[in-house]
Amino acid sequence: MFFLMVAVFVLGYLAIALEHPLRIDKAASALLIGVLTWVVYMLGIEGILSMTNDAGEYVSSAWASYLQNNPTANNHQGMVEFVAHHELLHHLGEIAEILFFLLGAMTIVEIVDQHQGFKVITDKIKTTNKLKLLWIIGFLTFFMSSVLDNLTTTIVIVALLRKLIDEKETRWFFASMVVIAANAGGAWSPIGDVTTIMLWIGGQVTAAKIMEGVFIPSILNILIPLLVLTFTMKGTVSRPKIDENEQVISKRQQVLILTLGVSALLFVPVFKTYTHLPPYLGMLLGLGVLWSVTEVLHRWYDKYKINNSIGAISDENINSIQETSQKLTVIKILSKVDVPTVFFFLGILLAVASLQSAGQLGLAATFLDKNLGNIYAIDFAIGIFSSIVDNVPLVAGAMGMYPIAEAGATGYMANFVQDGVFWEFLAYCAGTGGSILIIGSAAGVAAMGLEKIDFIWYLKKVSLLALLGYLAGAAFYYLEMTYVLH
């Protein structure tokens, strides 16, 4: 059953990759593996949780920790209690944080979009040259991701791309480059990616040092793909046709909603820093404020338009004004939020959580440590592996395997002090390695869901570019630490 869980995950992964030939939506495949891996886990519970390694330790580190606090639970009933009421609820809580964050961010972006707020930005971007536009979008994403986070930034920029690019495959390519740029921008900032947040909060890195040490490798991660495309990309993009007669939002309202929406997103890291509460609460607070403002705004604006109409206004015109406002209420806008993407996230994260709980991911981390031994090779492999499996449990596993060394440690352990080489390189590799496959990062999964990007298409068109950027940043960091600073 232990290995059957892995087999179910791999088969589900293939179904997601072959979404178009199979004609089965990836959200359905993700939900299937998300549930089936837990079903297999529960059916084989005694065999799985009783497995030990060569050292006689339980393969499932979560089960070992649970037994320390509940020594009488080492029986079938105790194991069922552990999986059903401890692990599943624990992981569901963590997943819910991500999903509520995602829902909040997607709704805020959709509110801004429906109120034509992004038109304020897209009107400023005049170029239709593919290469110029790609450089603008690439660096805009890179720096936005460091201030917000890679997931939120991807959602915002993909919404912008829909206003800038009409042709589907061209938009797919730009959205894919956004994934690379968002992950690169998130890797060097303490608030730009879940993994860097984990390392920062855990005390493995400090804000100033992670920015100093990982900035150049991160910028190389996006710069190299852009330079390659400079010599290969040609042509122009066609903009979507916009019926100006459909514009029912004043310029002042567009700016107001855009400002409020961006402020709500920027407020999230500030909220987390000062309240120490999870980011999703800050996102929901921002959504609540924006929701309230739009409700009041439309009610006031309807009265203003009716009361200031020249001459008598017919009942038909009054109804038209009210219907227009109704379309822009958050209740109506919520129907446009991409729910399949949320289900896709849920399924993938549930499946990965089951592998983390049962111990398969821990075994993979131990295997890397035993067979590679070199800190650079371990981090590099974690980055490659994170393109297949979510980087959060991989980083969590590494944090659990290697305690922070005391300041002043020498030799091999010097790599594990706060701001040590291992932690900095881990932040880079885990943050950017997921770009190699579109399913390897939260940003990639979001872009895949929002734009319906085909897995195989990304593999053929973008994966090599992402790999080149990953290798360039990793090589720079290794050479700098090995030959320049030592």
C-alpha cells in the first residue's frame, strides 16, 4: 500500500499531463488522486505506519512525533485516529489557508477586472512588439512578486495579459514566462514565496541576507530565458477588441477600484508582519473592504446618475442603470471566479499531503542526503524534484532534517548556521526549480488553471528555458560561494 500510494500519484500526474488527449479536466484528475491517496493510506494504515528504516525509526516522521505525545496510540484504533482526525485535519487546515488566500486574491483581481481597473495600466503599455512587451511583463512580474508573492502576482499579471494579448498560444507563452519571473522574484524576498516565508519565520535566514545572497541568482533565472528569446522571438501581438460603447465605468471609478485592489494585495504582507496572523486573513480583510466599498459606490452612483439626468428619465433607463450596477456587484462577480482552479489546487495539495504524512517524501529527502552528501547537490536536487512535487513539503522536510547550527560552527556544520549556504541555496532552488514544469509551483498551477495551459505544451515550449535560467542562477551561486567568497 505504501508504494501503491506513489503509483496512484504518478498515474494521476500522468492524467493531468495528458489532459487534452484524455479529454478529462485536470481538476477532476487532481481531485481523484487527492482522495484516492488518502483512501489507500487508510486501507493500508497498519503496514504503512509500522514501516521502519535501517536505523529502526518510523518512516513516517509525523507518526513518530504523534507517538511521543500519545504512547498508547500504537494500535489500529490509534492509527485511524492519527490519520483521520490528526493528519487529515492538520493538512486540511494548511491547505485551506492556501485556498482561502487564492480565492480572496482571485476575487479581488476579478473585481478590479470587471470594473475595468486594469485598463488604466494596459492603456499605458502602448507597444505591441512581442519582445519589448515580454521584457516589460517579465521585469514587472519579477519585482511585483518580491513585494506581493508569486501566486498573487501571477493572478494579477495573467489578468493583465488578457487585456494585452488576443491570440491564445501567444498568451500561453507570456503567462508561462510570468510563472518563471514570479518564482524568480519570490525566491530572493522573505515574503515573496511560501518557502522563503517558511525559512524566514523558522529562523534559517534573515530578511537582509536572503535578499543580498539570492538576488543575483534570481535575476539570472529570468534574465537568461529573456536573453535567449531576444534572439528568437519576433513579431507583434494583437490586442483584444474592446467595444468602447460597453464602457460603463467612469475613469475615476476605474482608478479608485484599481487603487483599492492593489492596496488590498499590498496590505497582506504588512498585515502578517504586524499581527502575526496568517496571510489569508489579511487577504480576506482586503476583500471585505473592497466588497463594502463597491456596494456603497454603486448605490451612490446609481442615485447620482438618476438624480442628475437631464430632463425626465424613463423607467426603462432607470432599470438599465440598476441592471448595470447589479452586474458589477461582488455577488455576480463571484460567479466568474475560476472554481476549477481551486479544486485543482485542493486535489494536488491533498495528494502531496498524504505522501508527506505517510513518509514517502521523507524517504526521498533521506535518499538525497545519503547518496549526494554535498549541500549544493542536495539543494539542487530538491529544486529539480520540486518541479514534480510541491516545494513546501520538500523545504519542510529539509528544515526538519537539518537543525540550525550554533553561530560560530565550523566545518560541514558551518553551512547550517543562520544565513548559511545551505539555507540560502535552498531558498533559491526550491523557489525557482518549480518553474521547470508548470505543475511544480503555486504560480504555475494558478496560470495553468486560469489560462487552461496544456502541460505537454509547456514542457515543449517553456521547460528548457526555465531549466536554463535555473542552471544559470545555481551556477552563479555555487561559483560565488566556492571561488569568490571562500
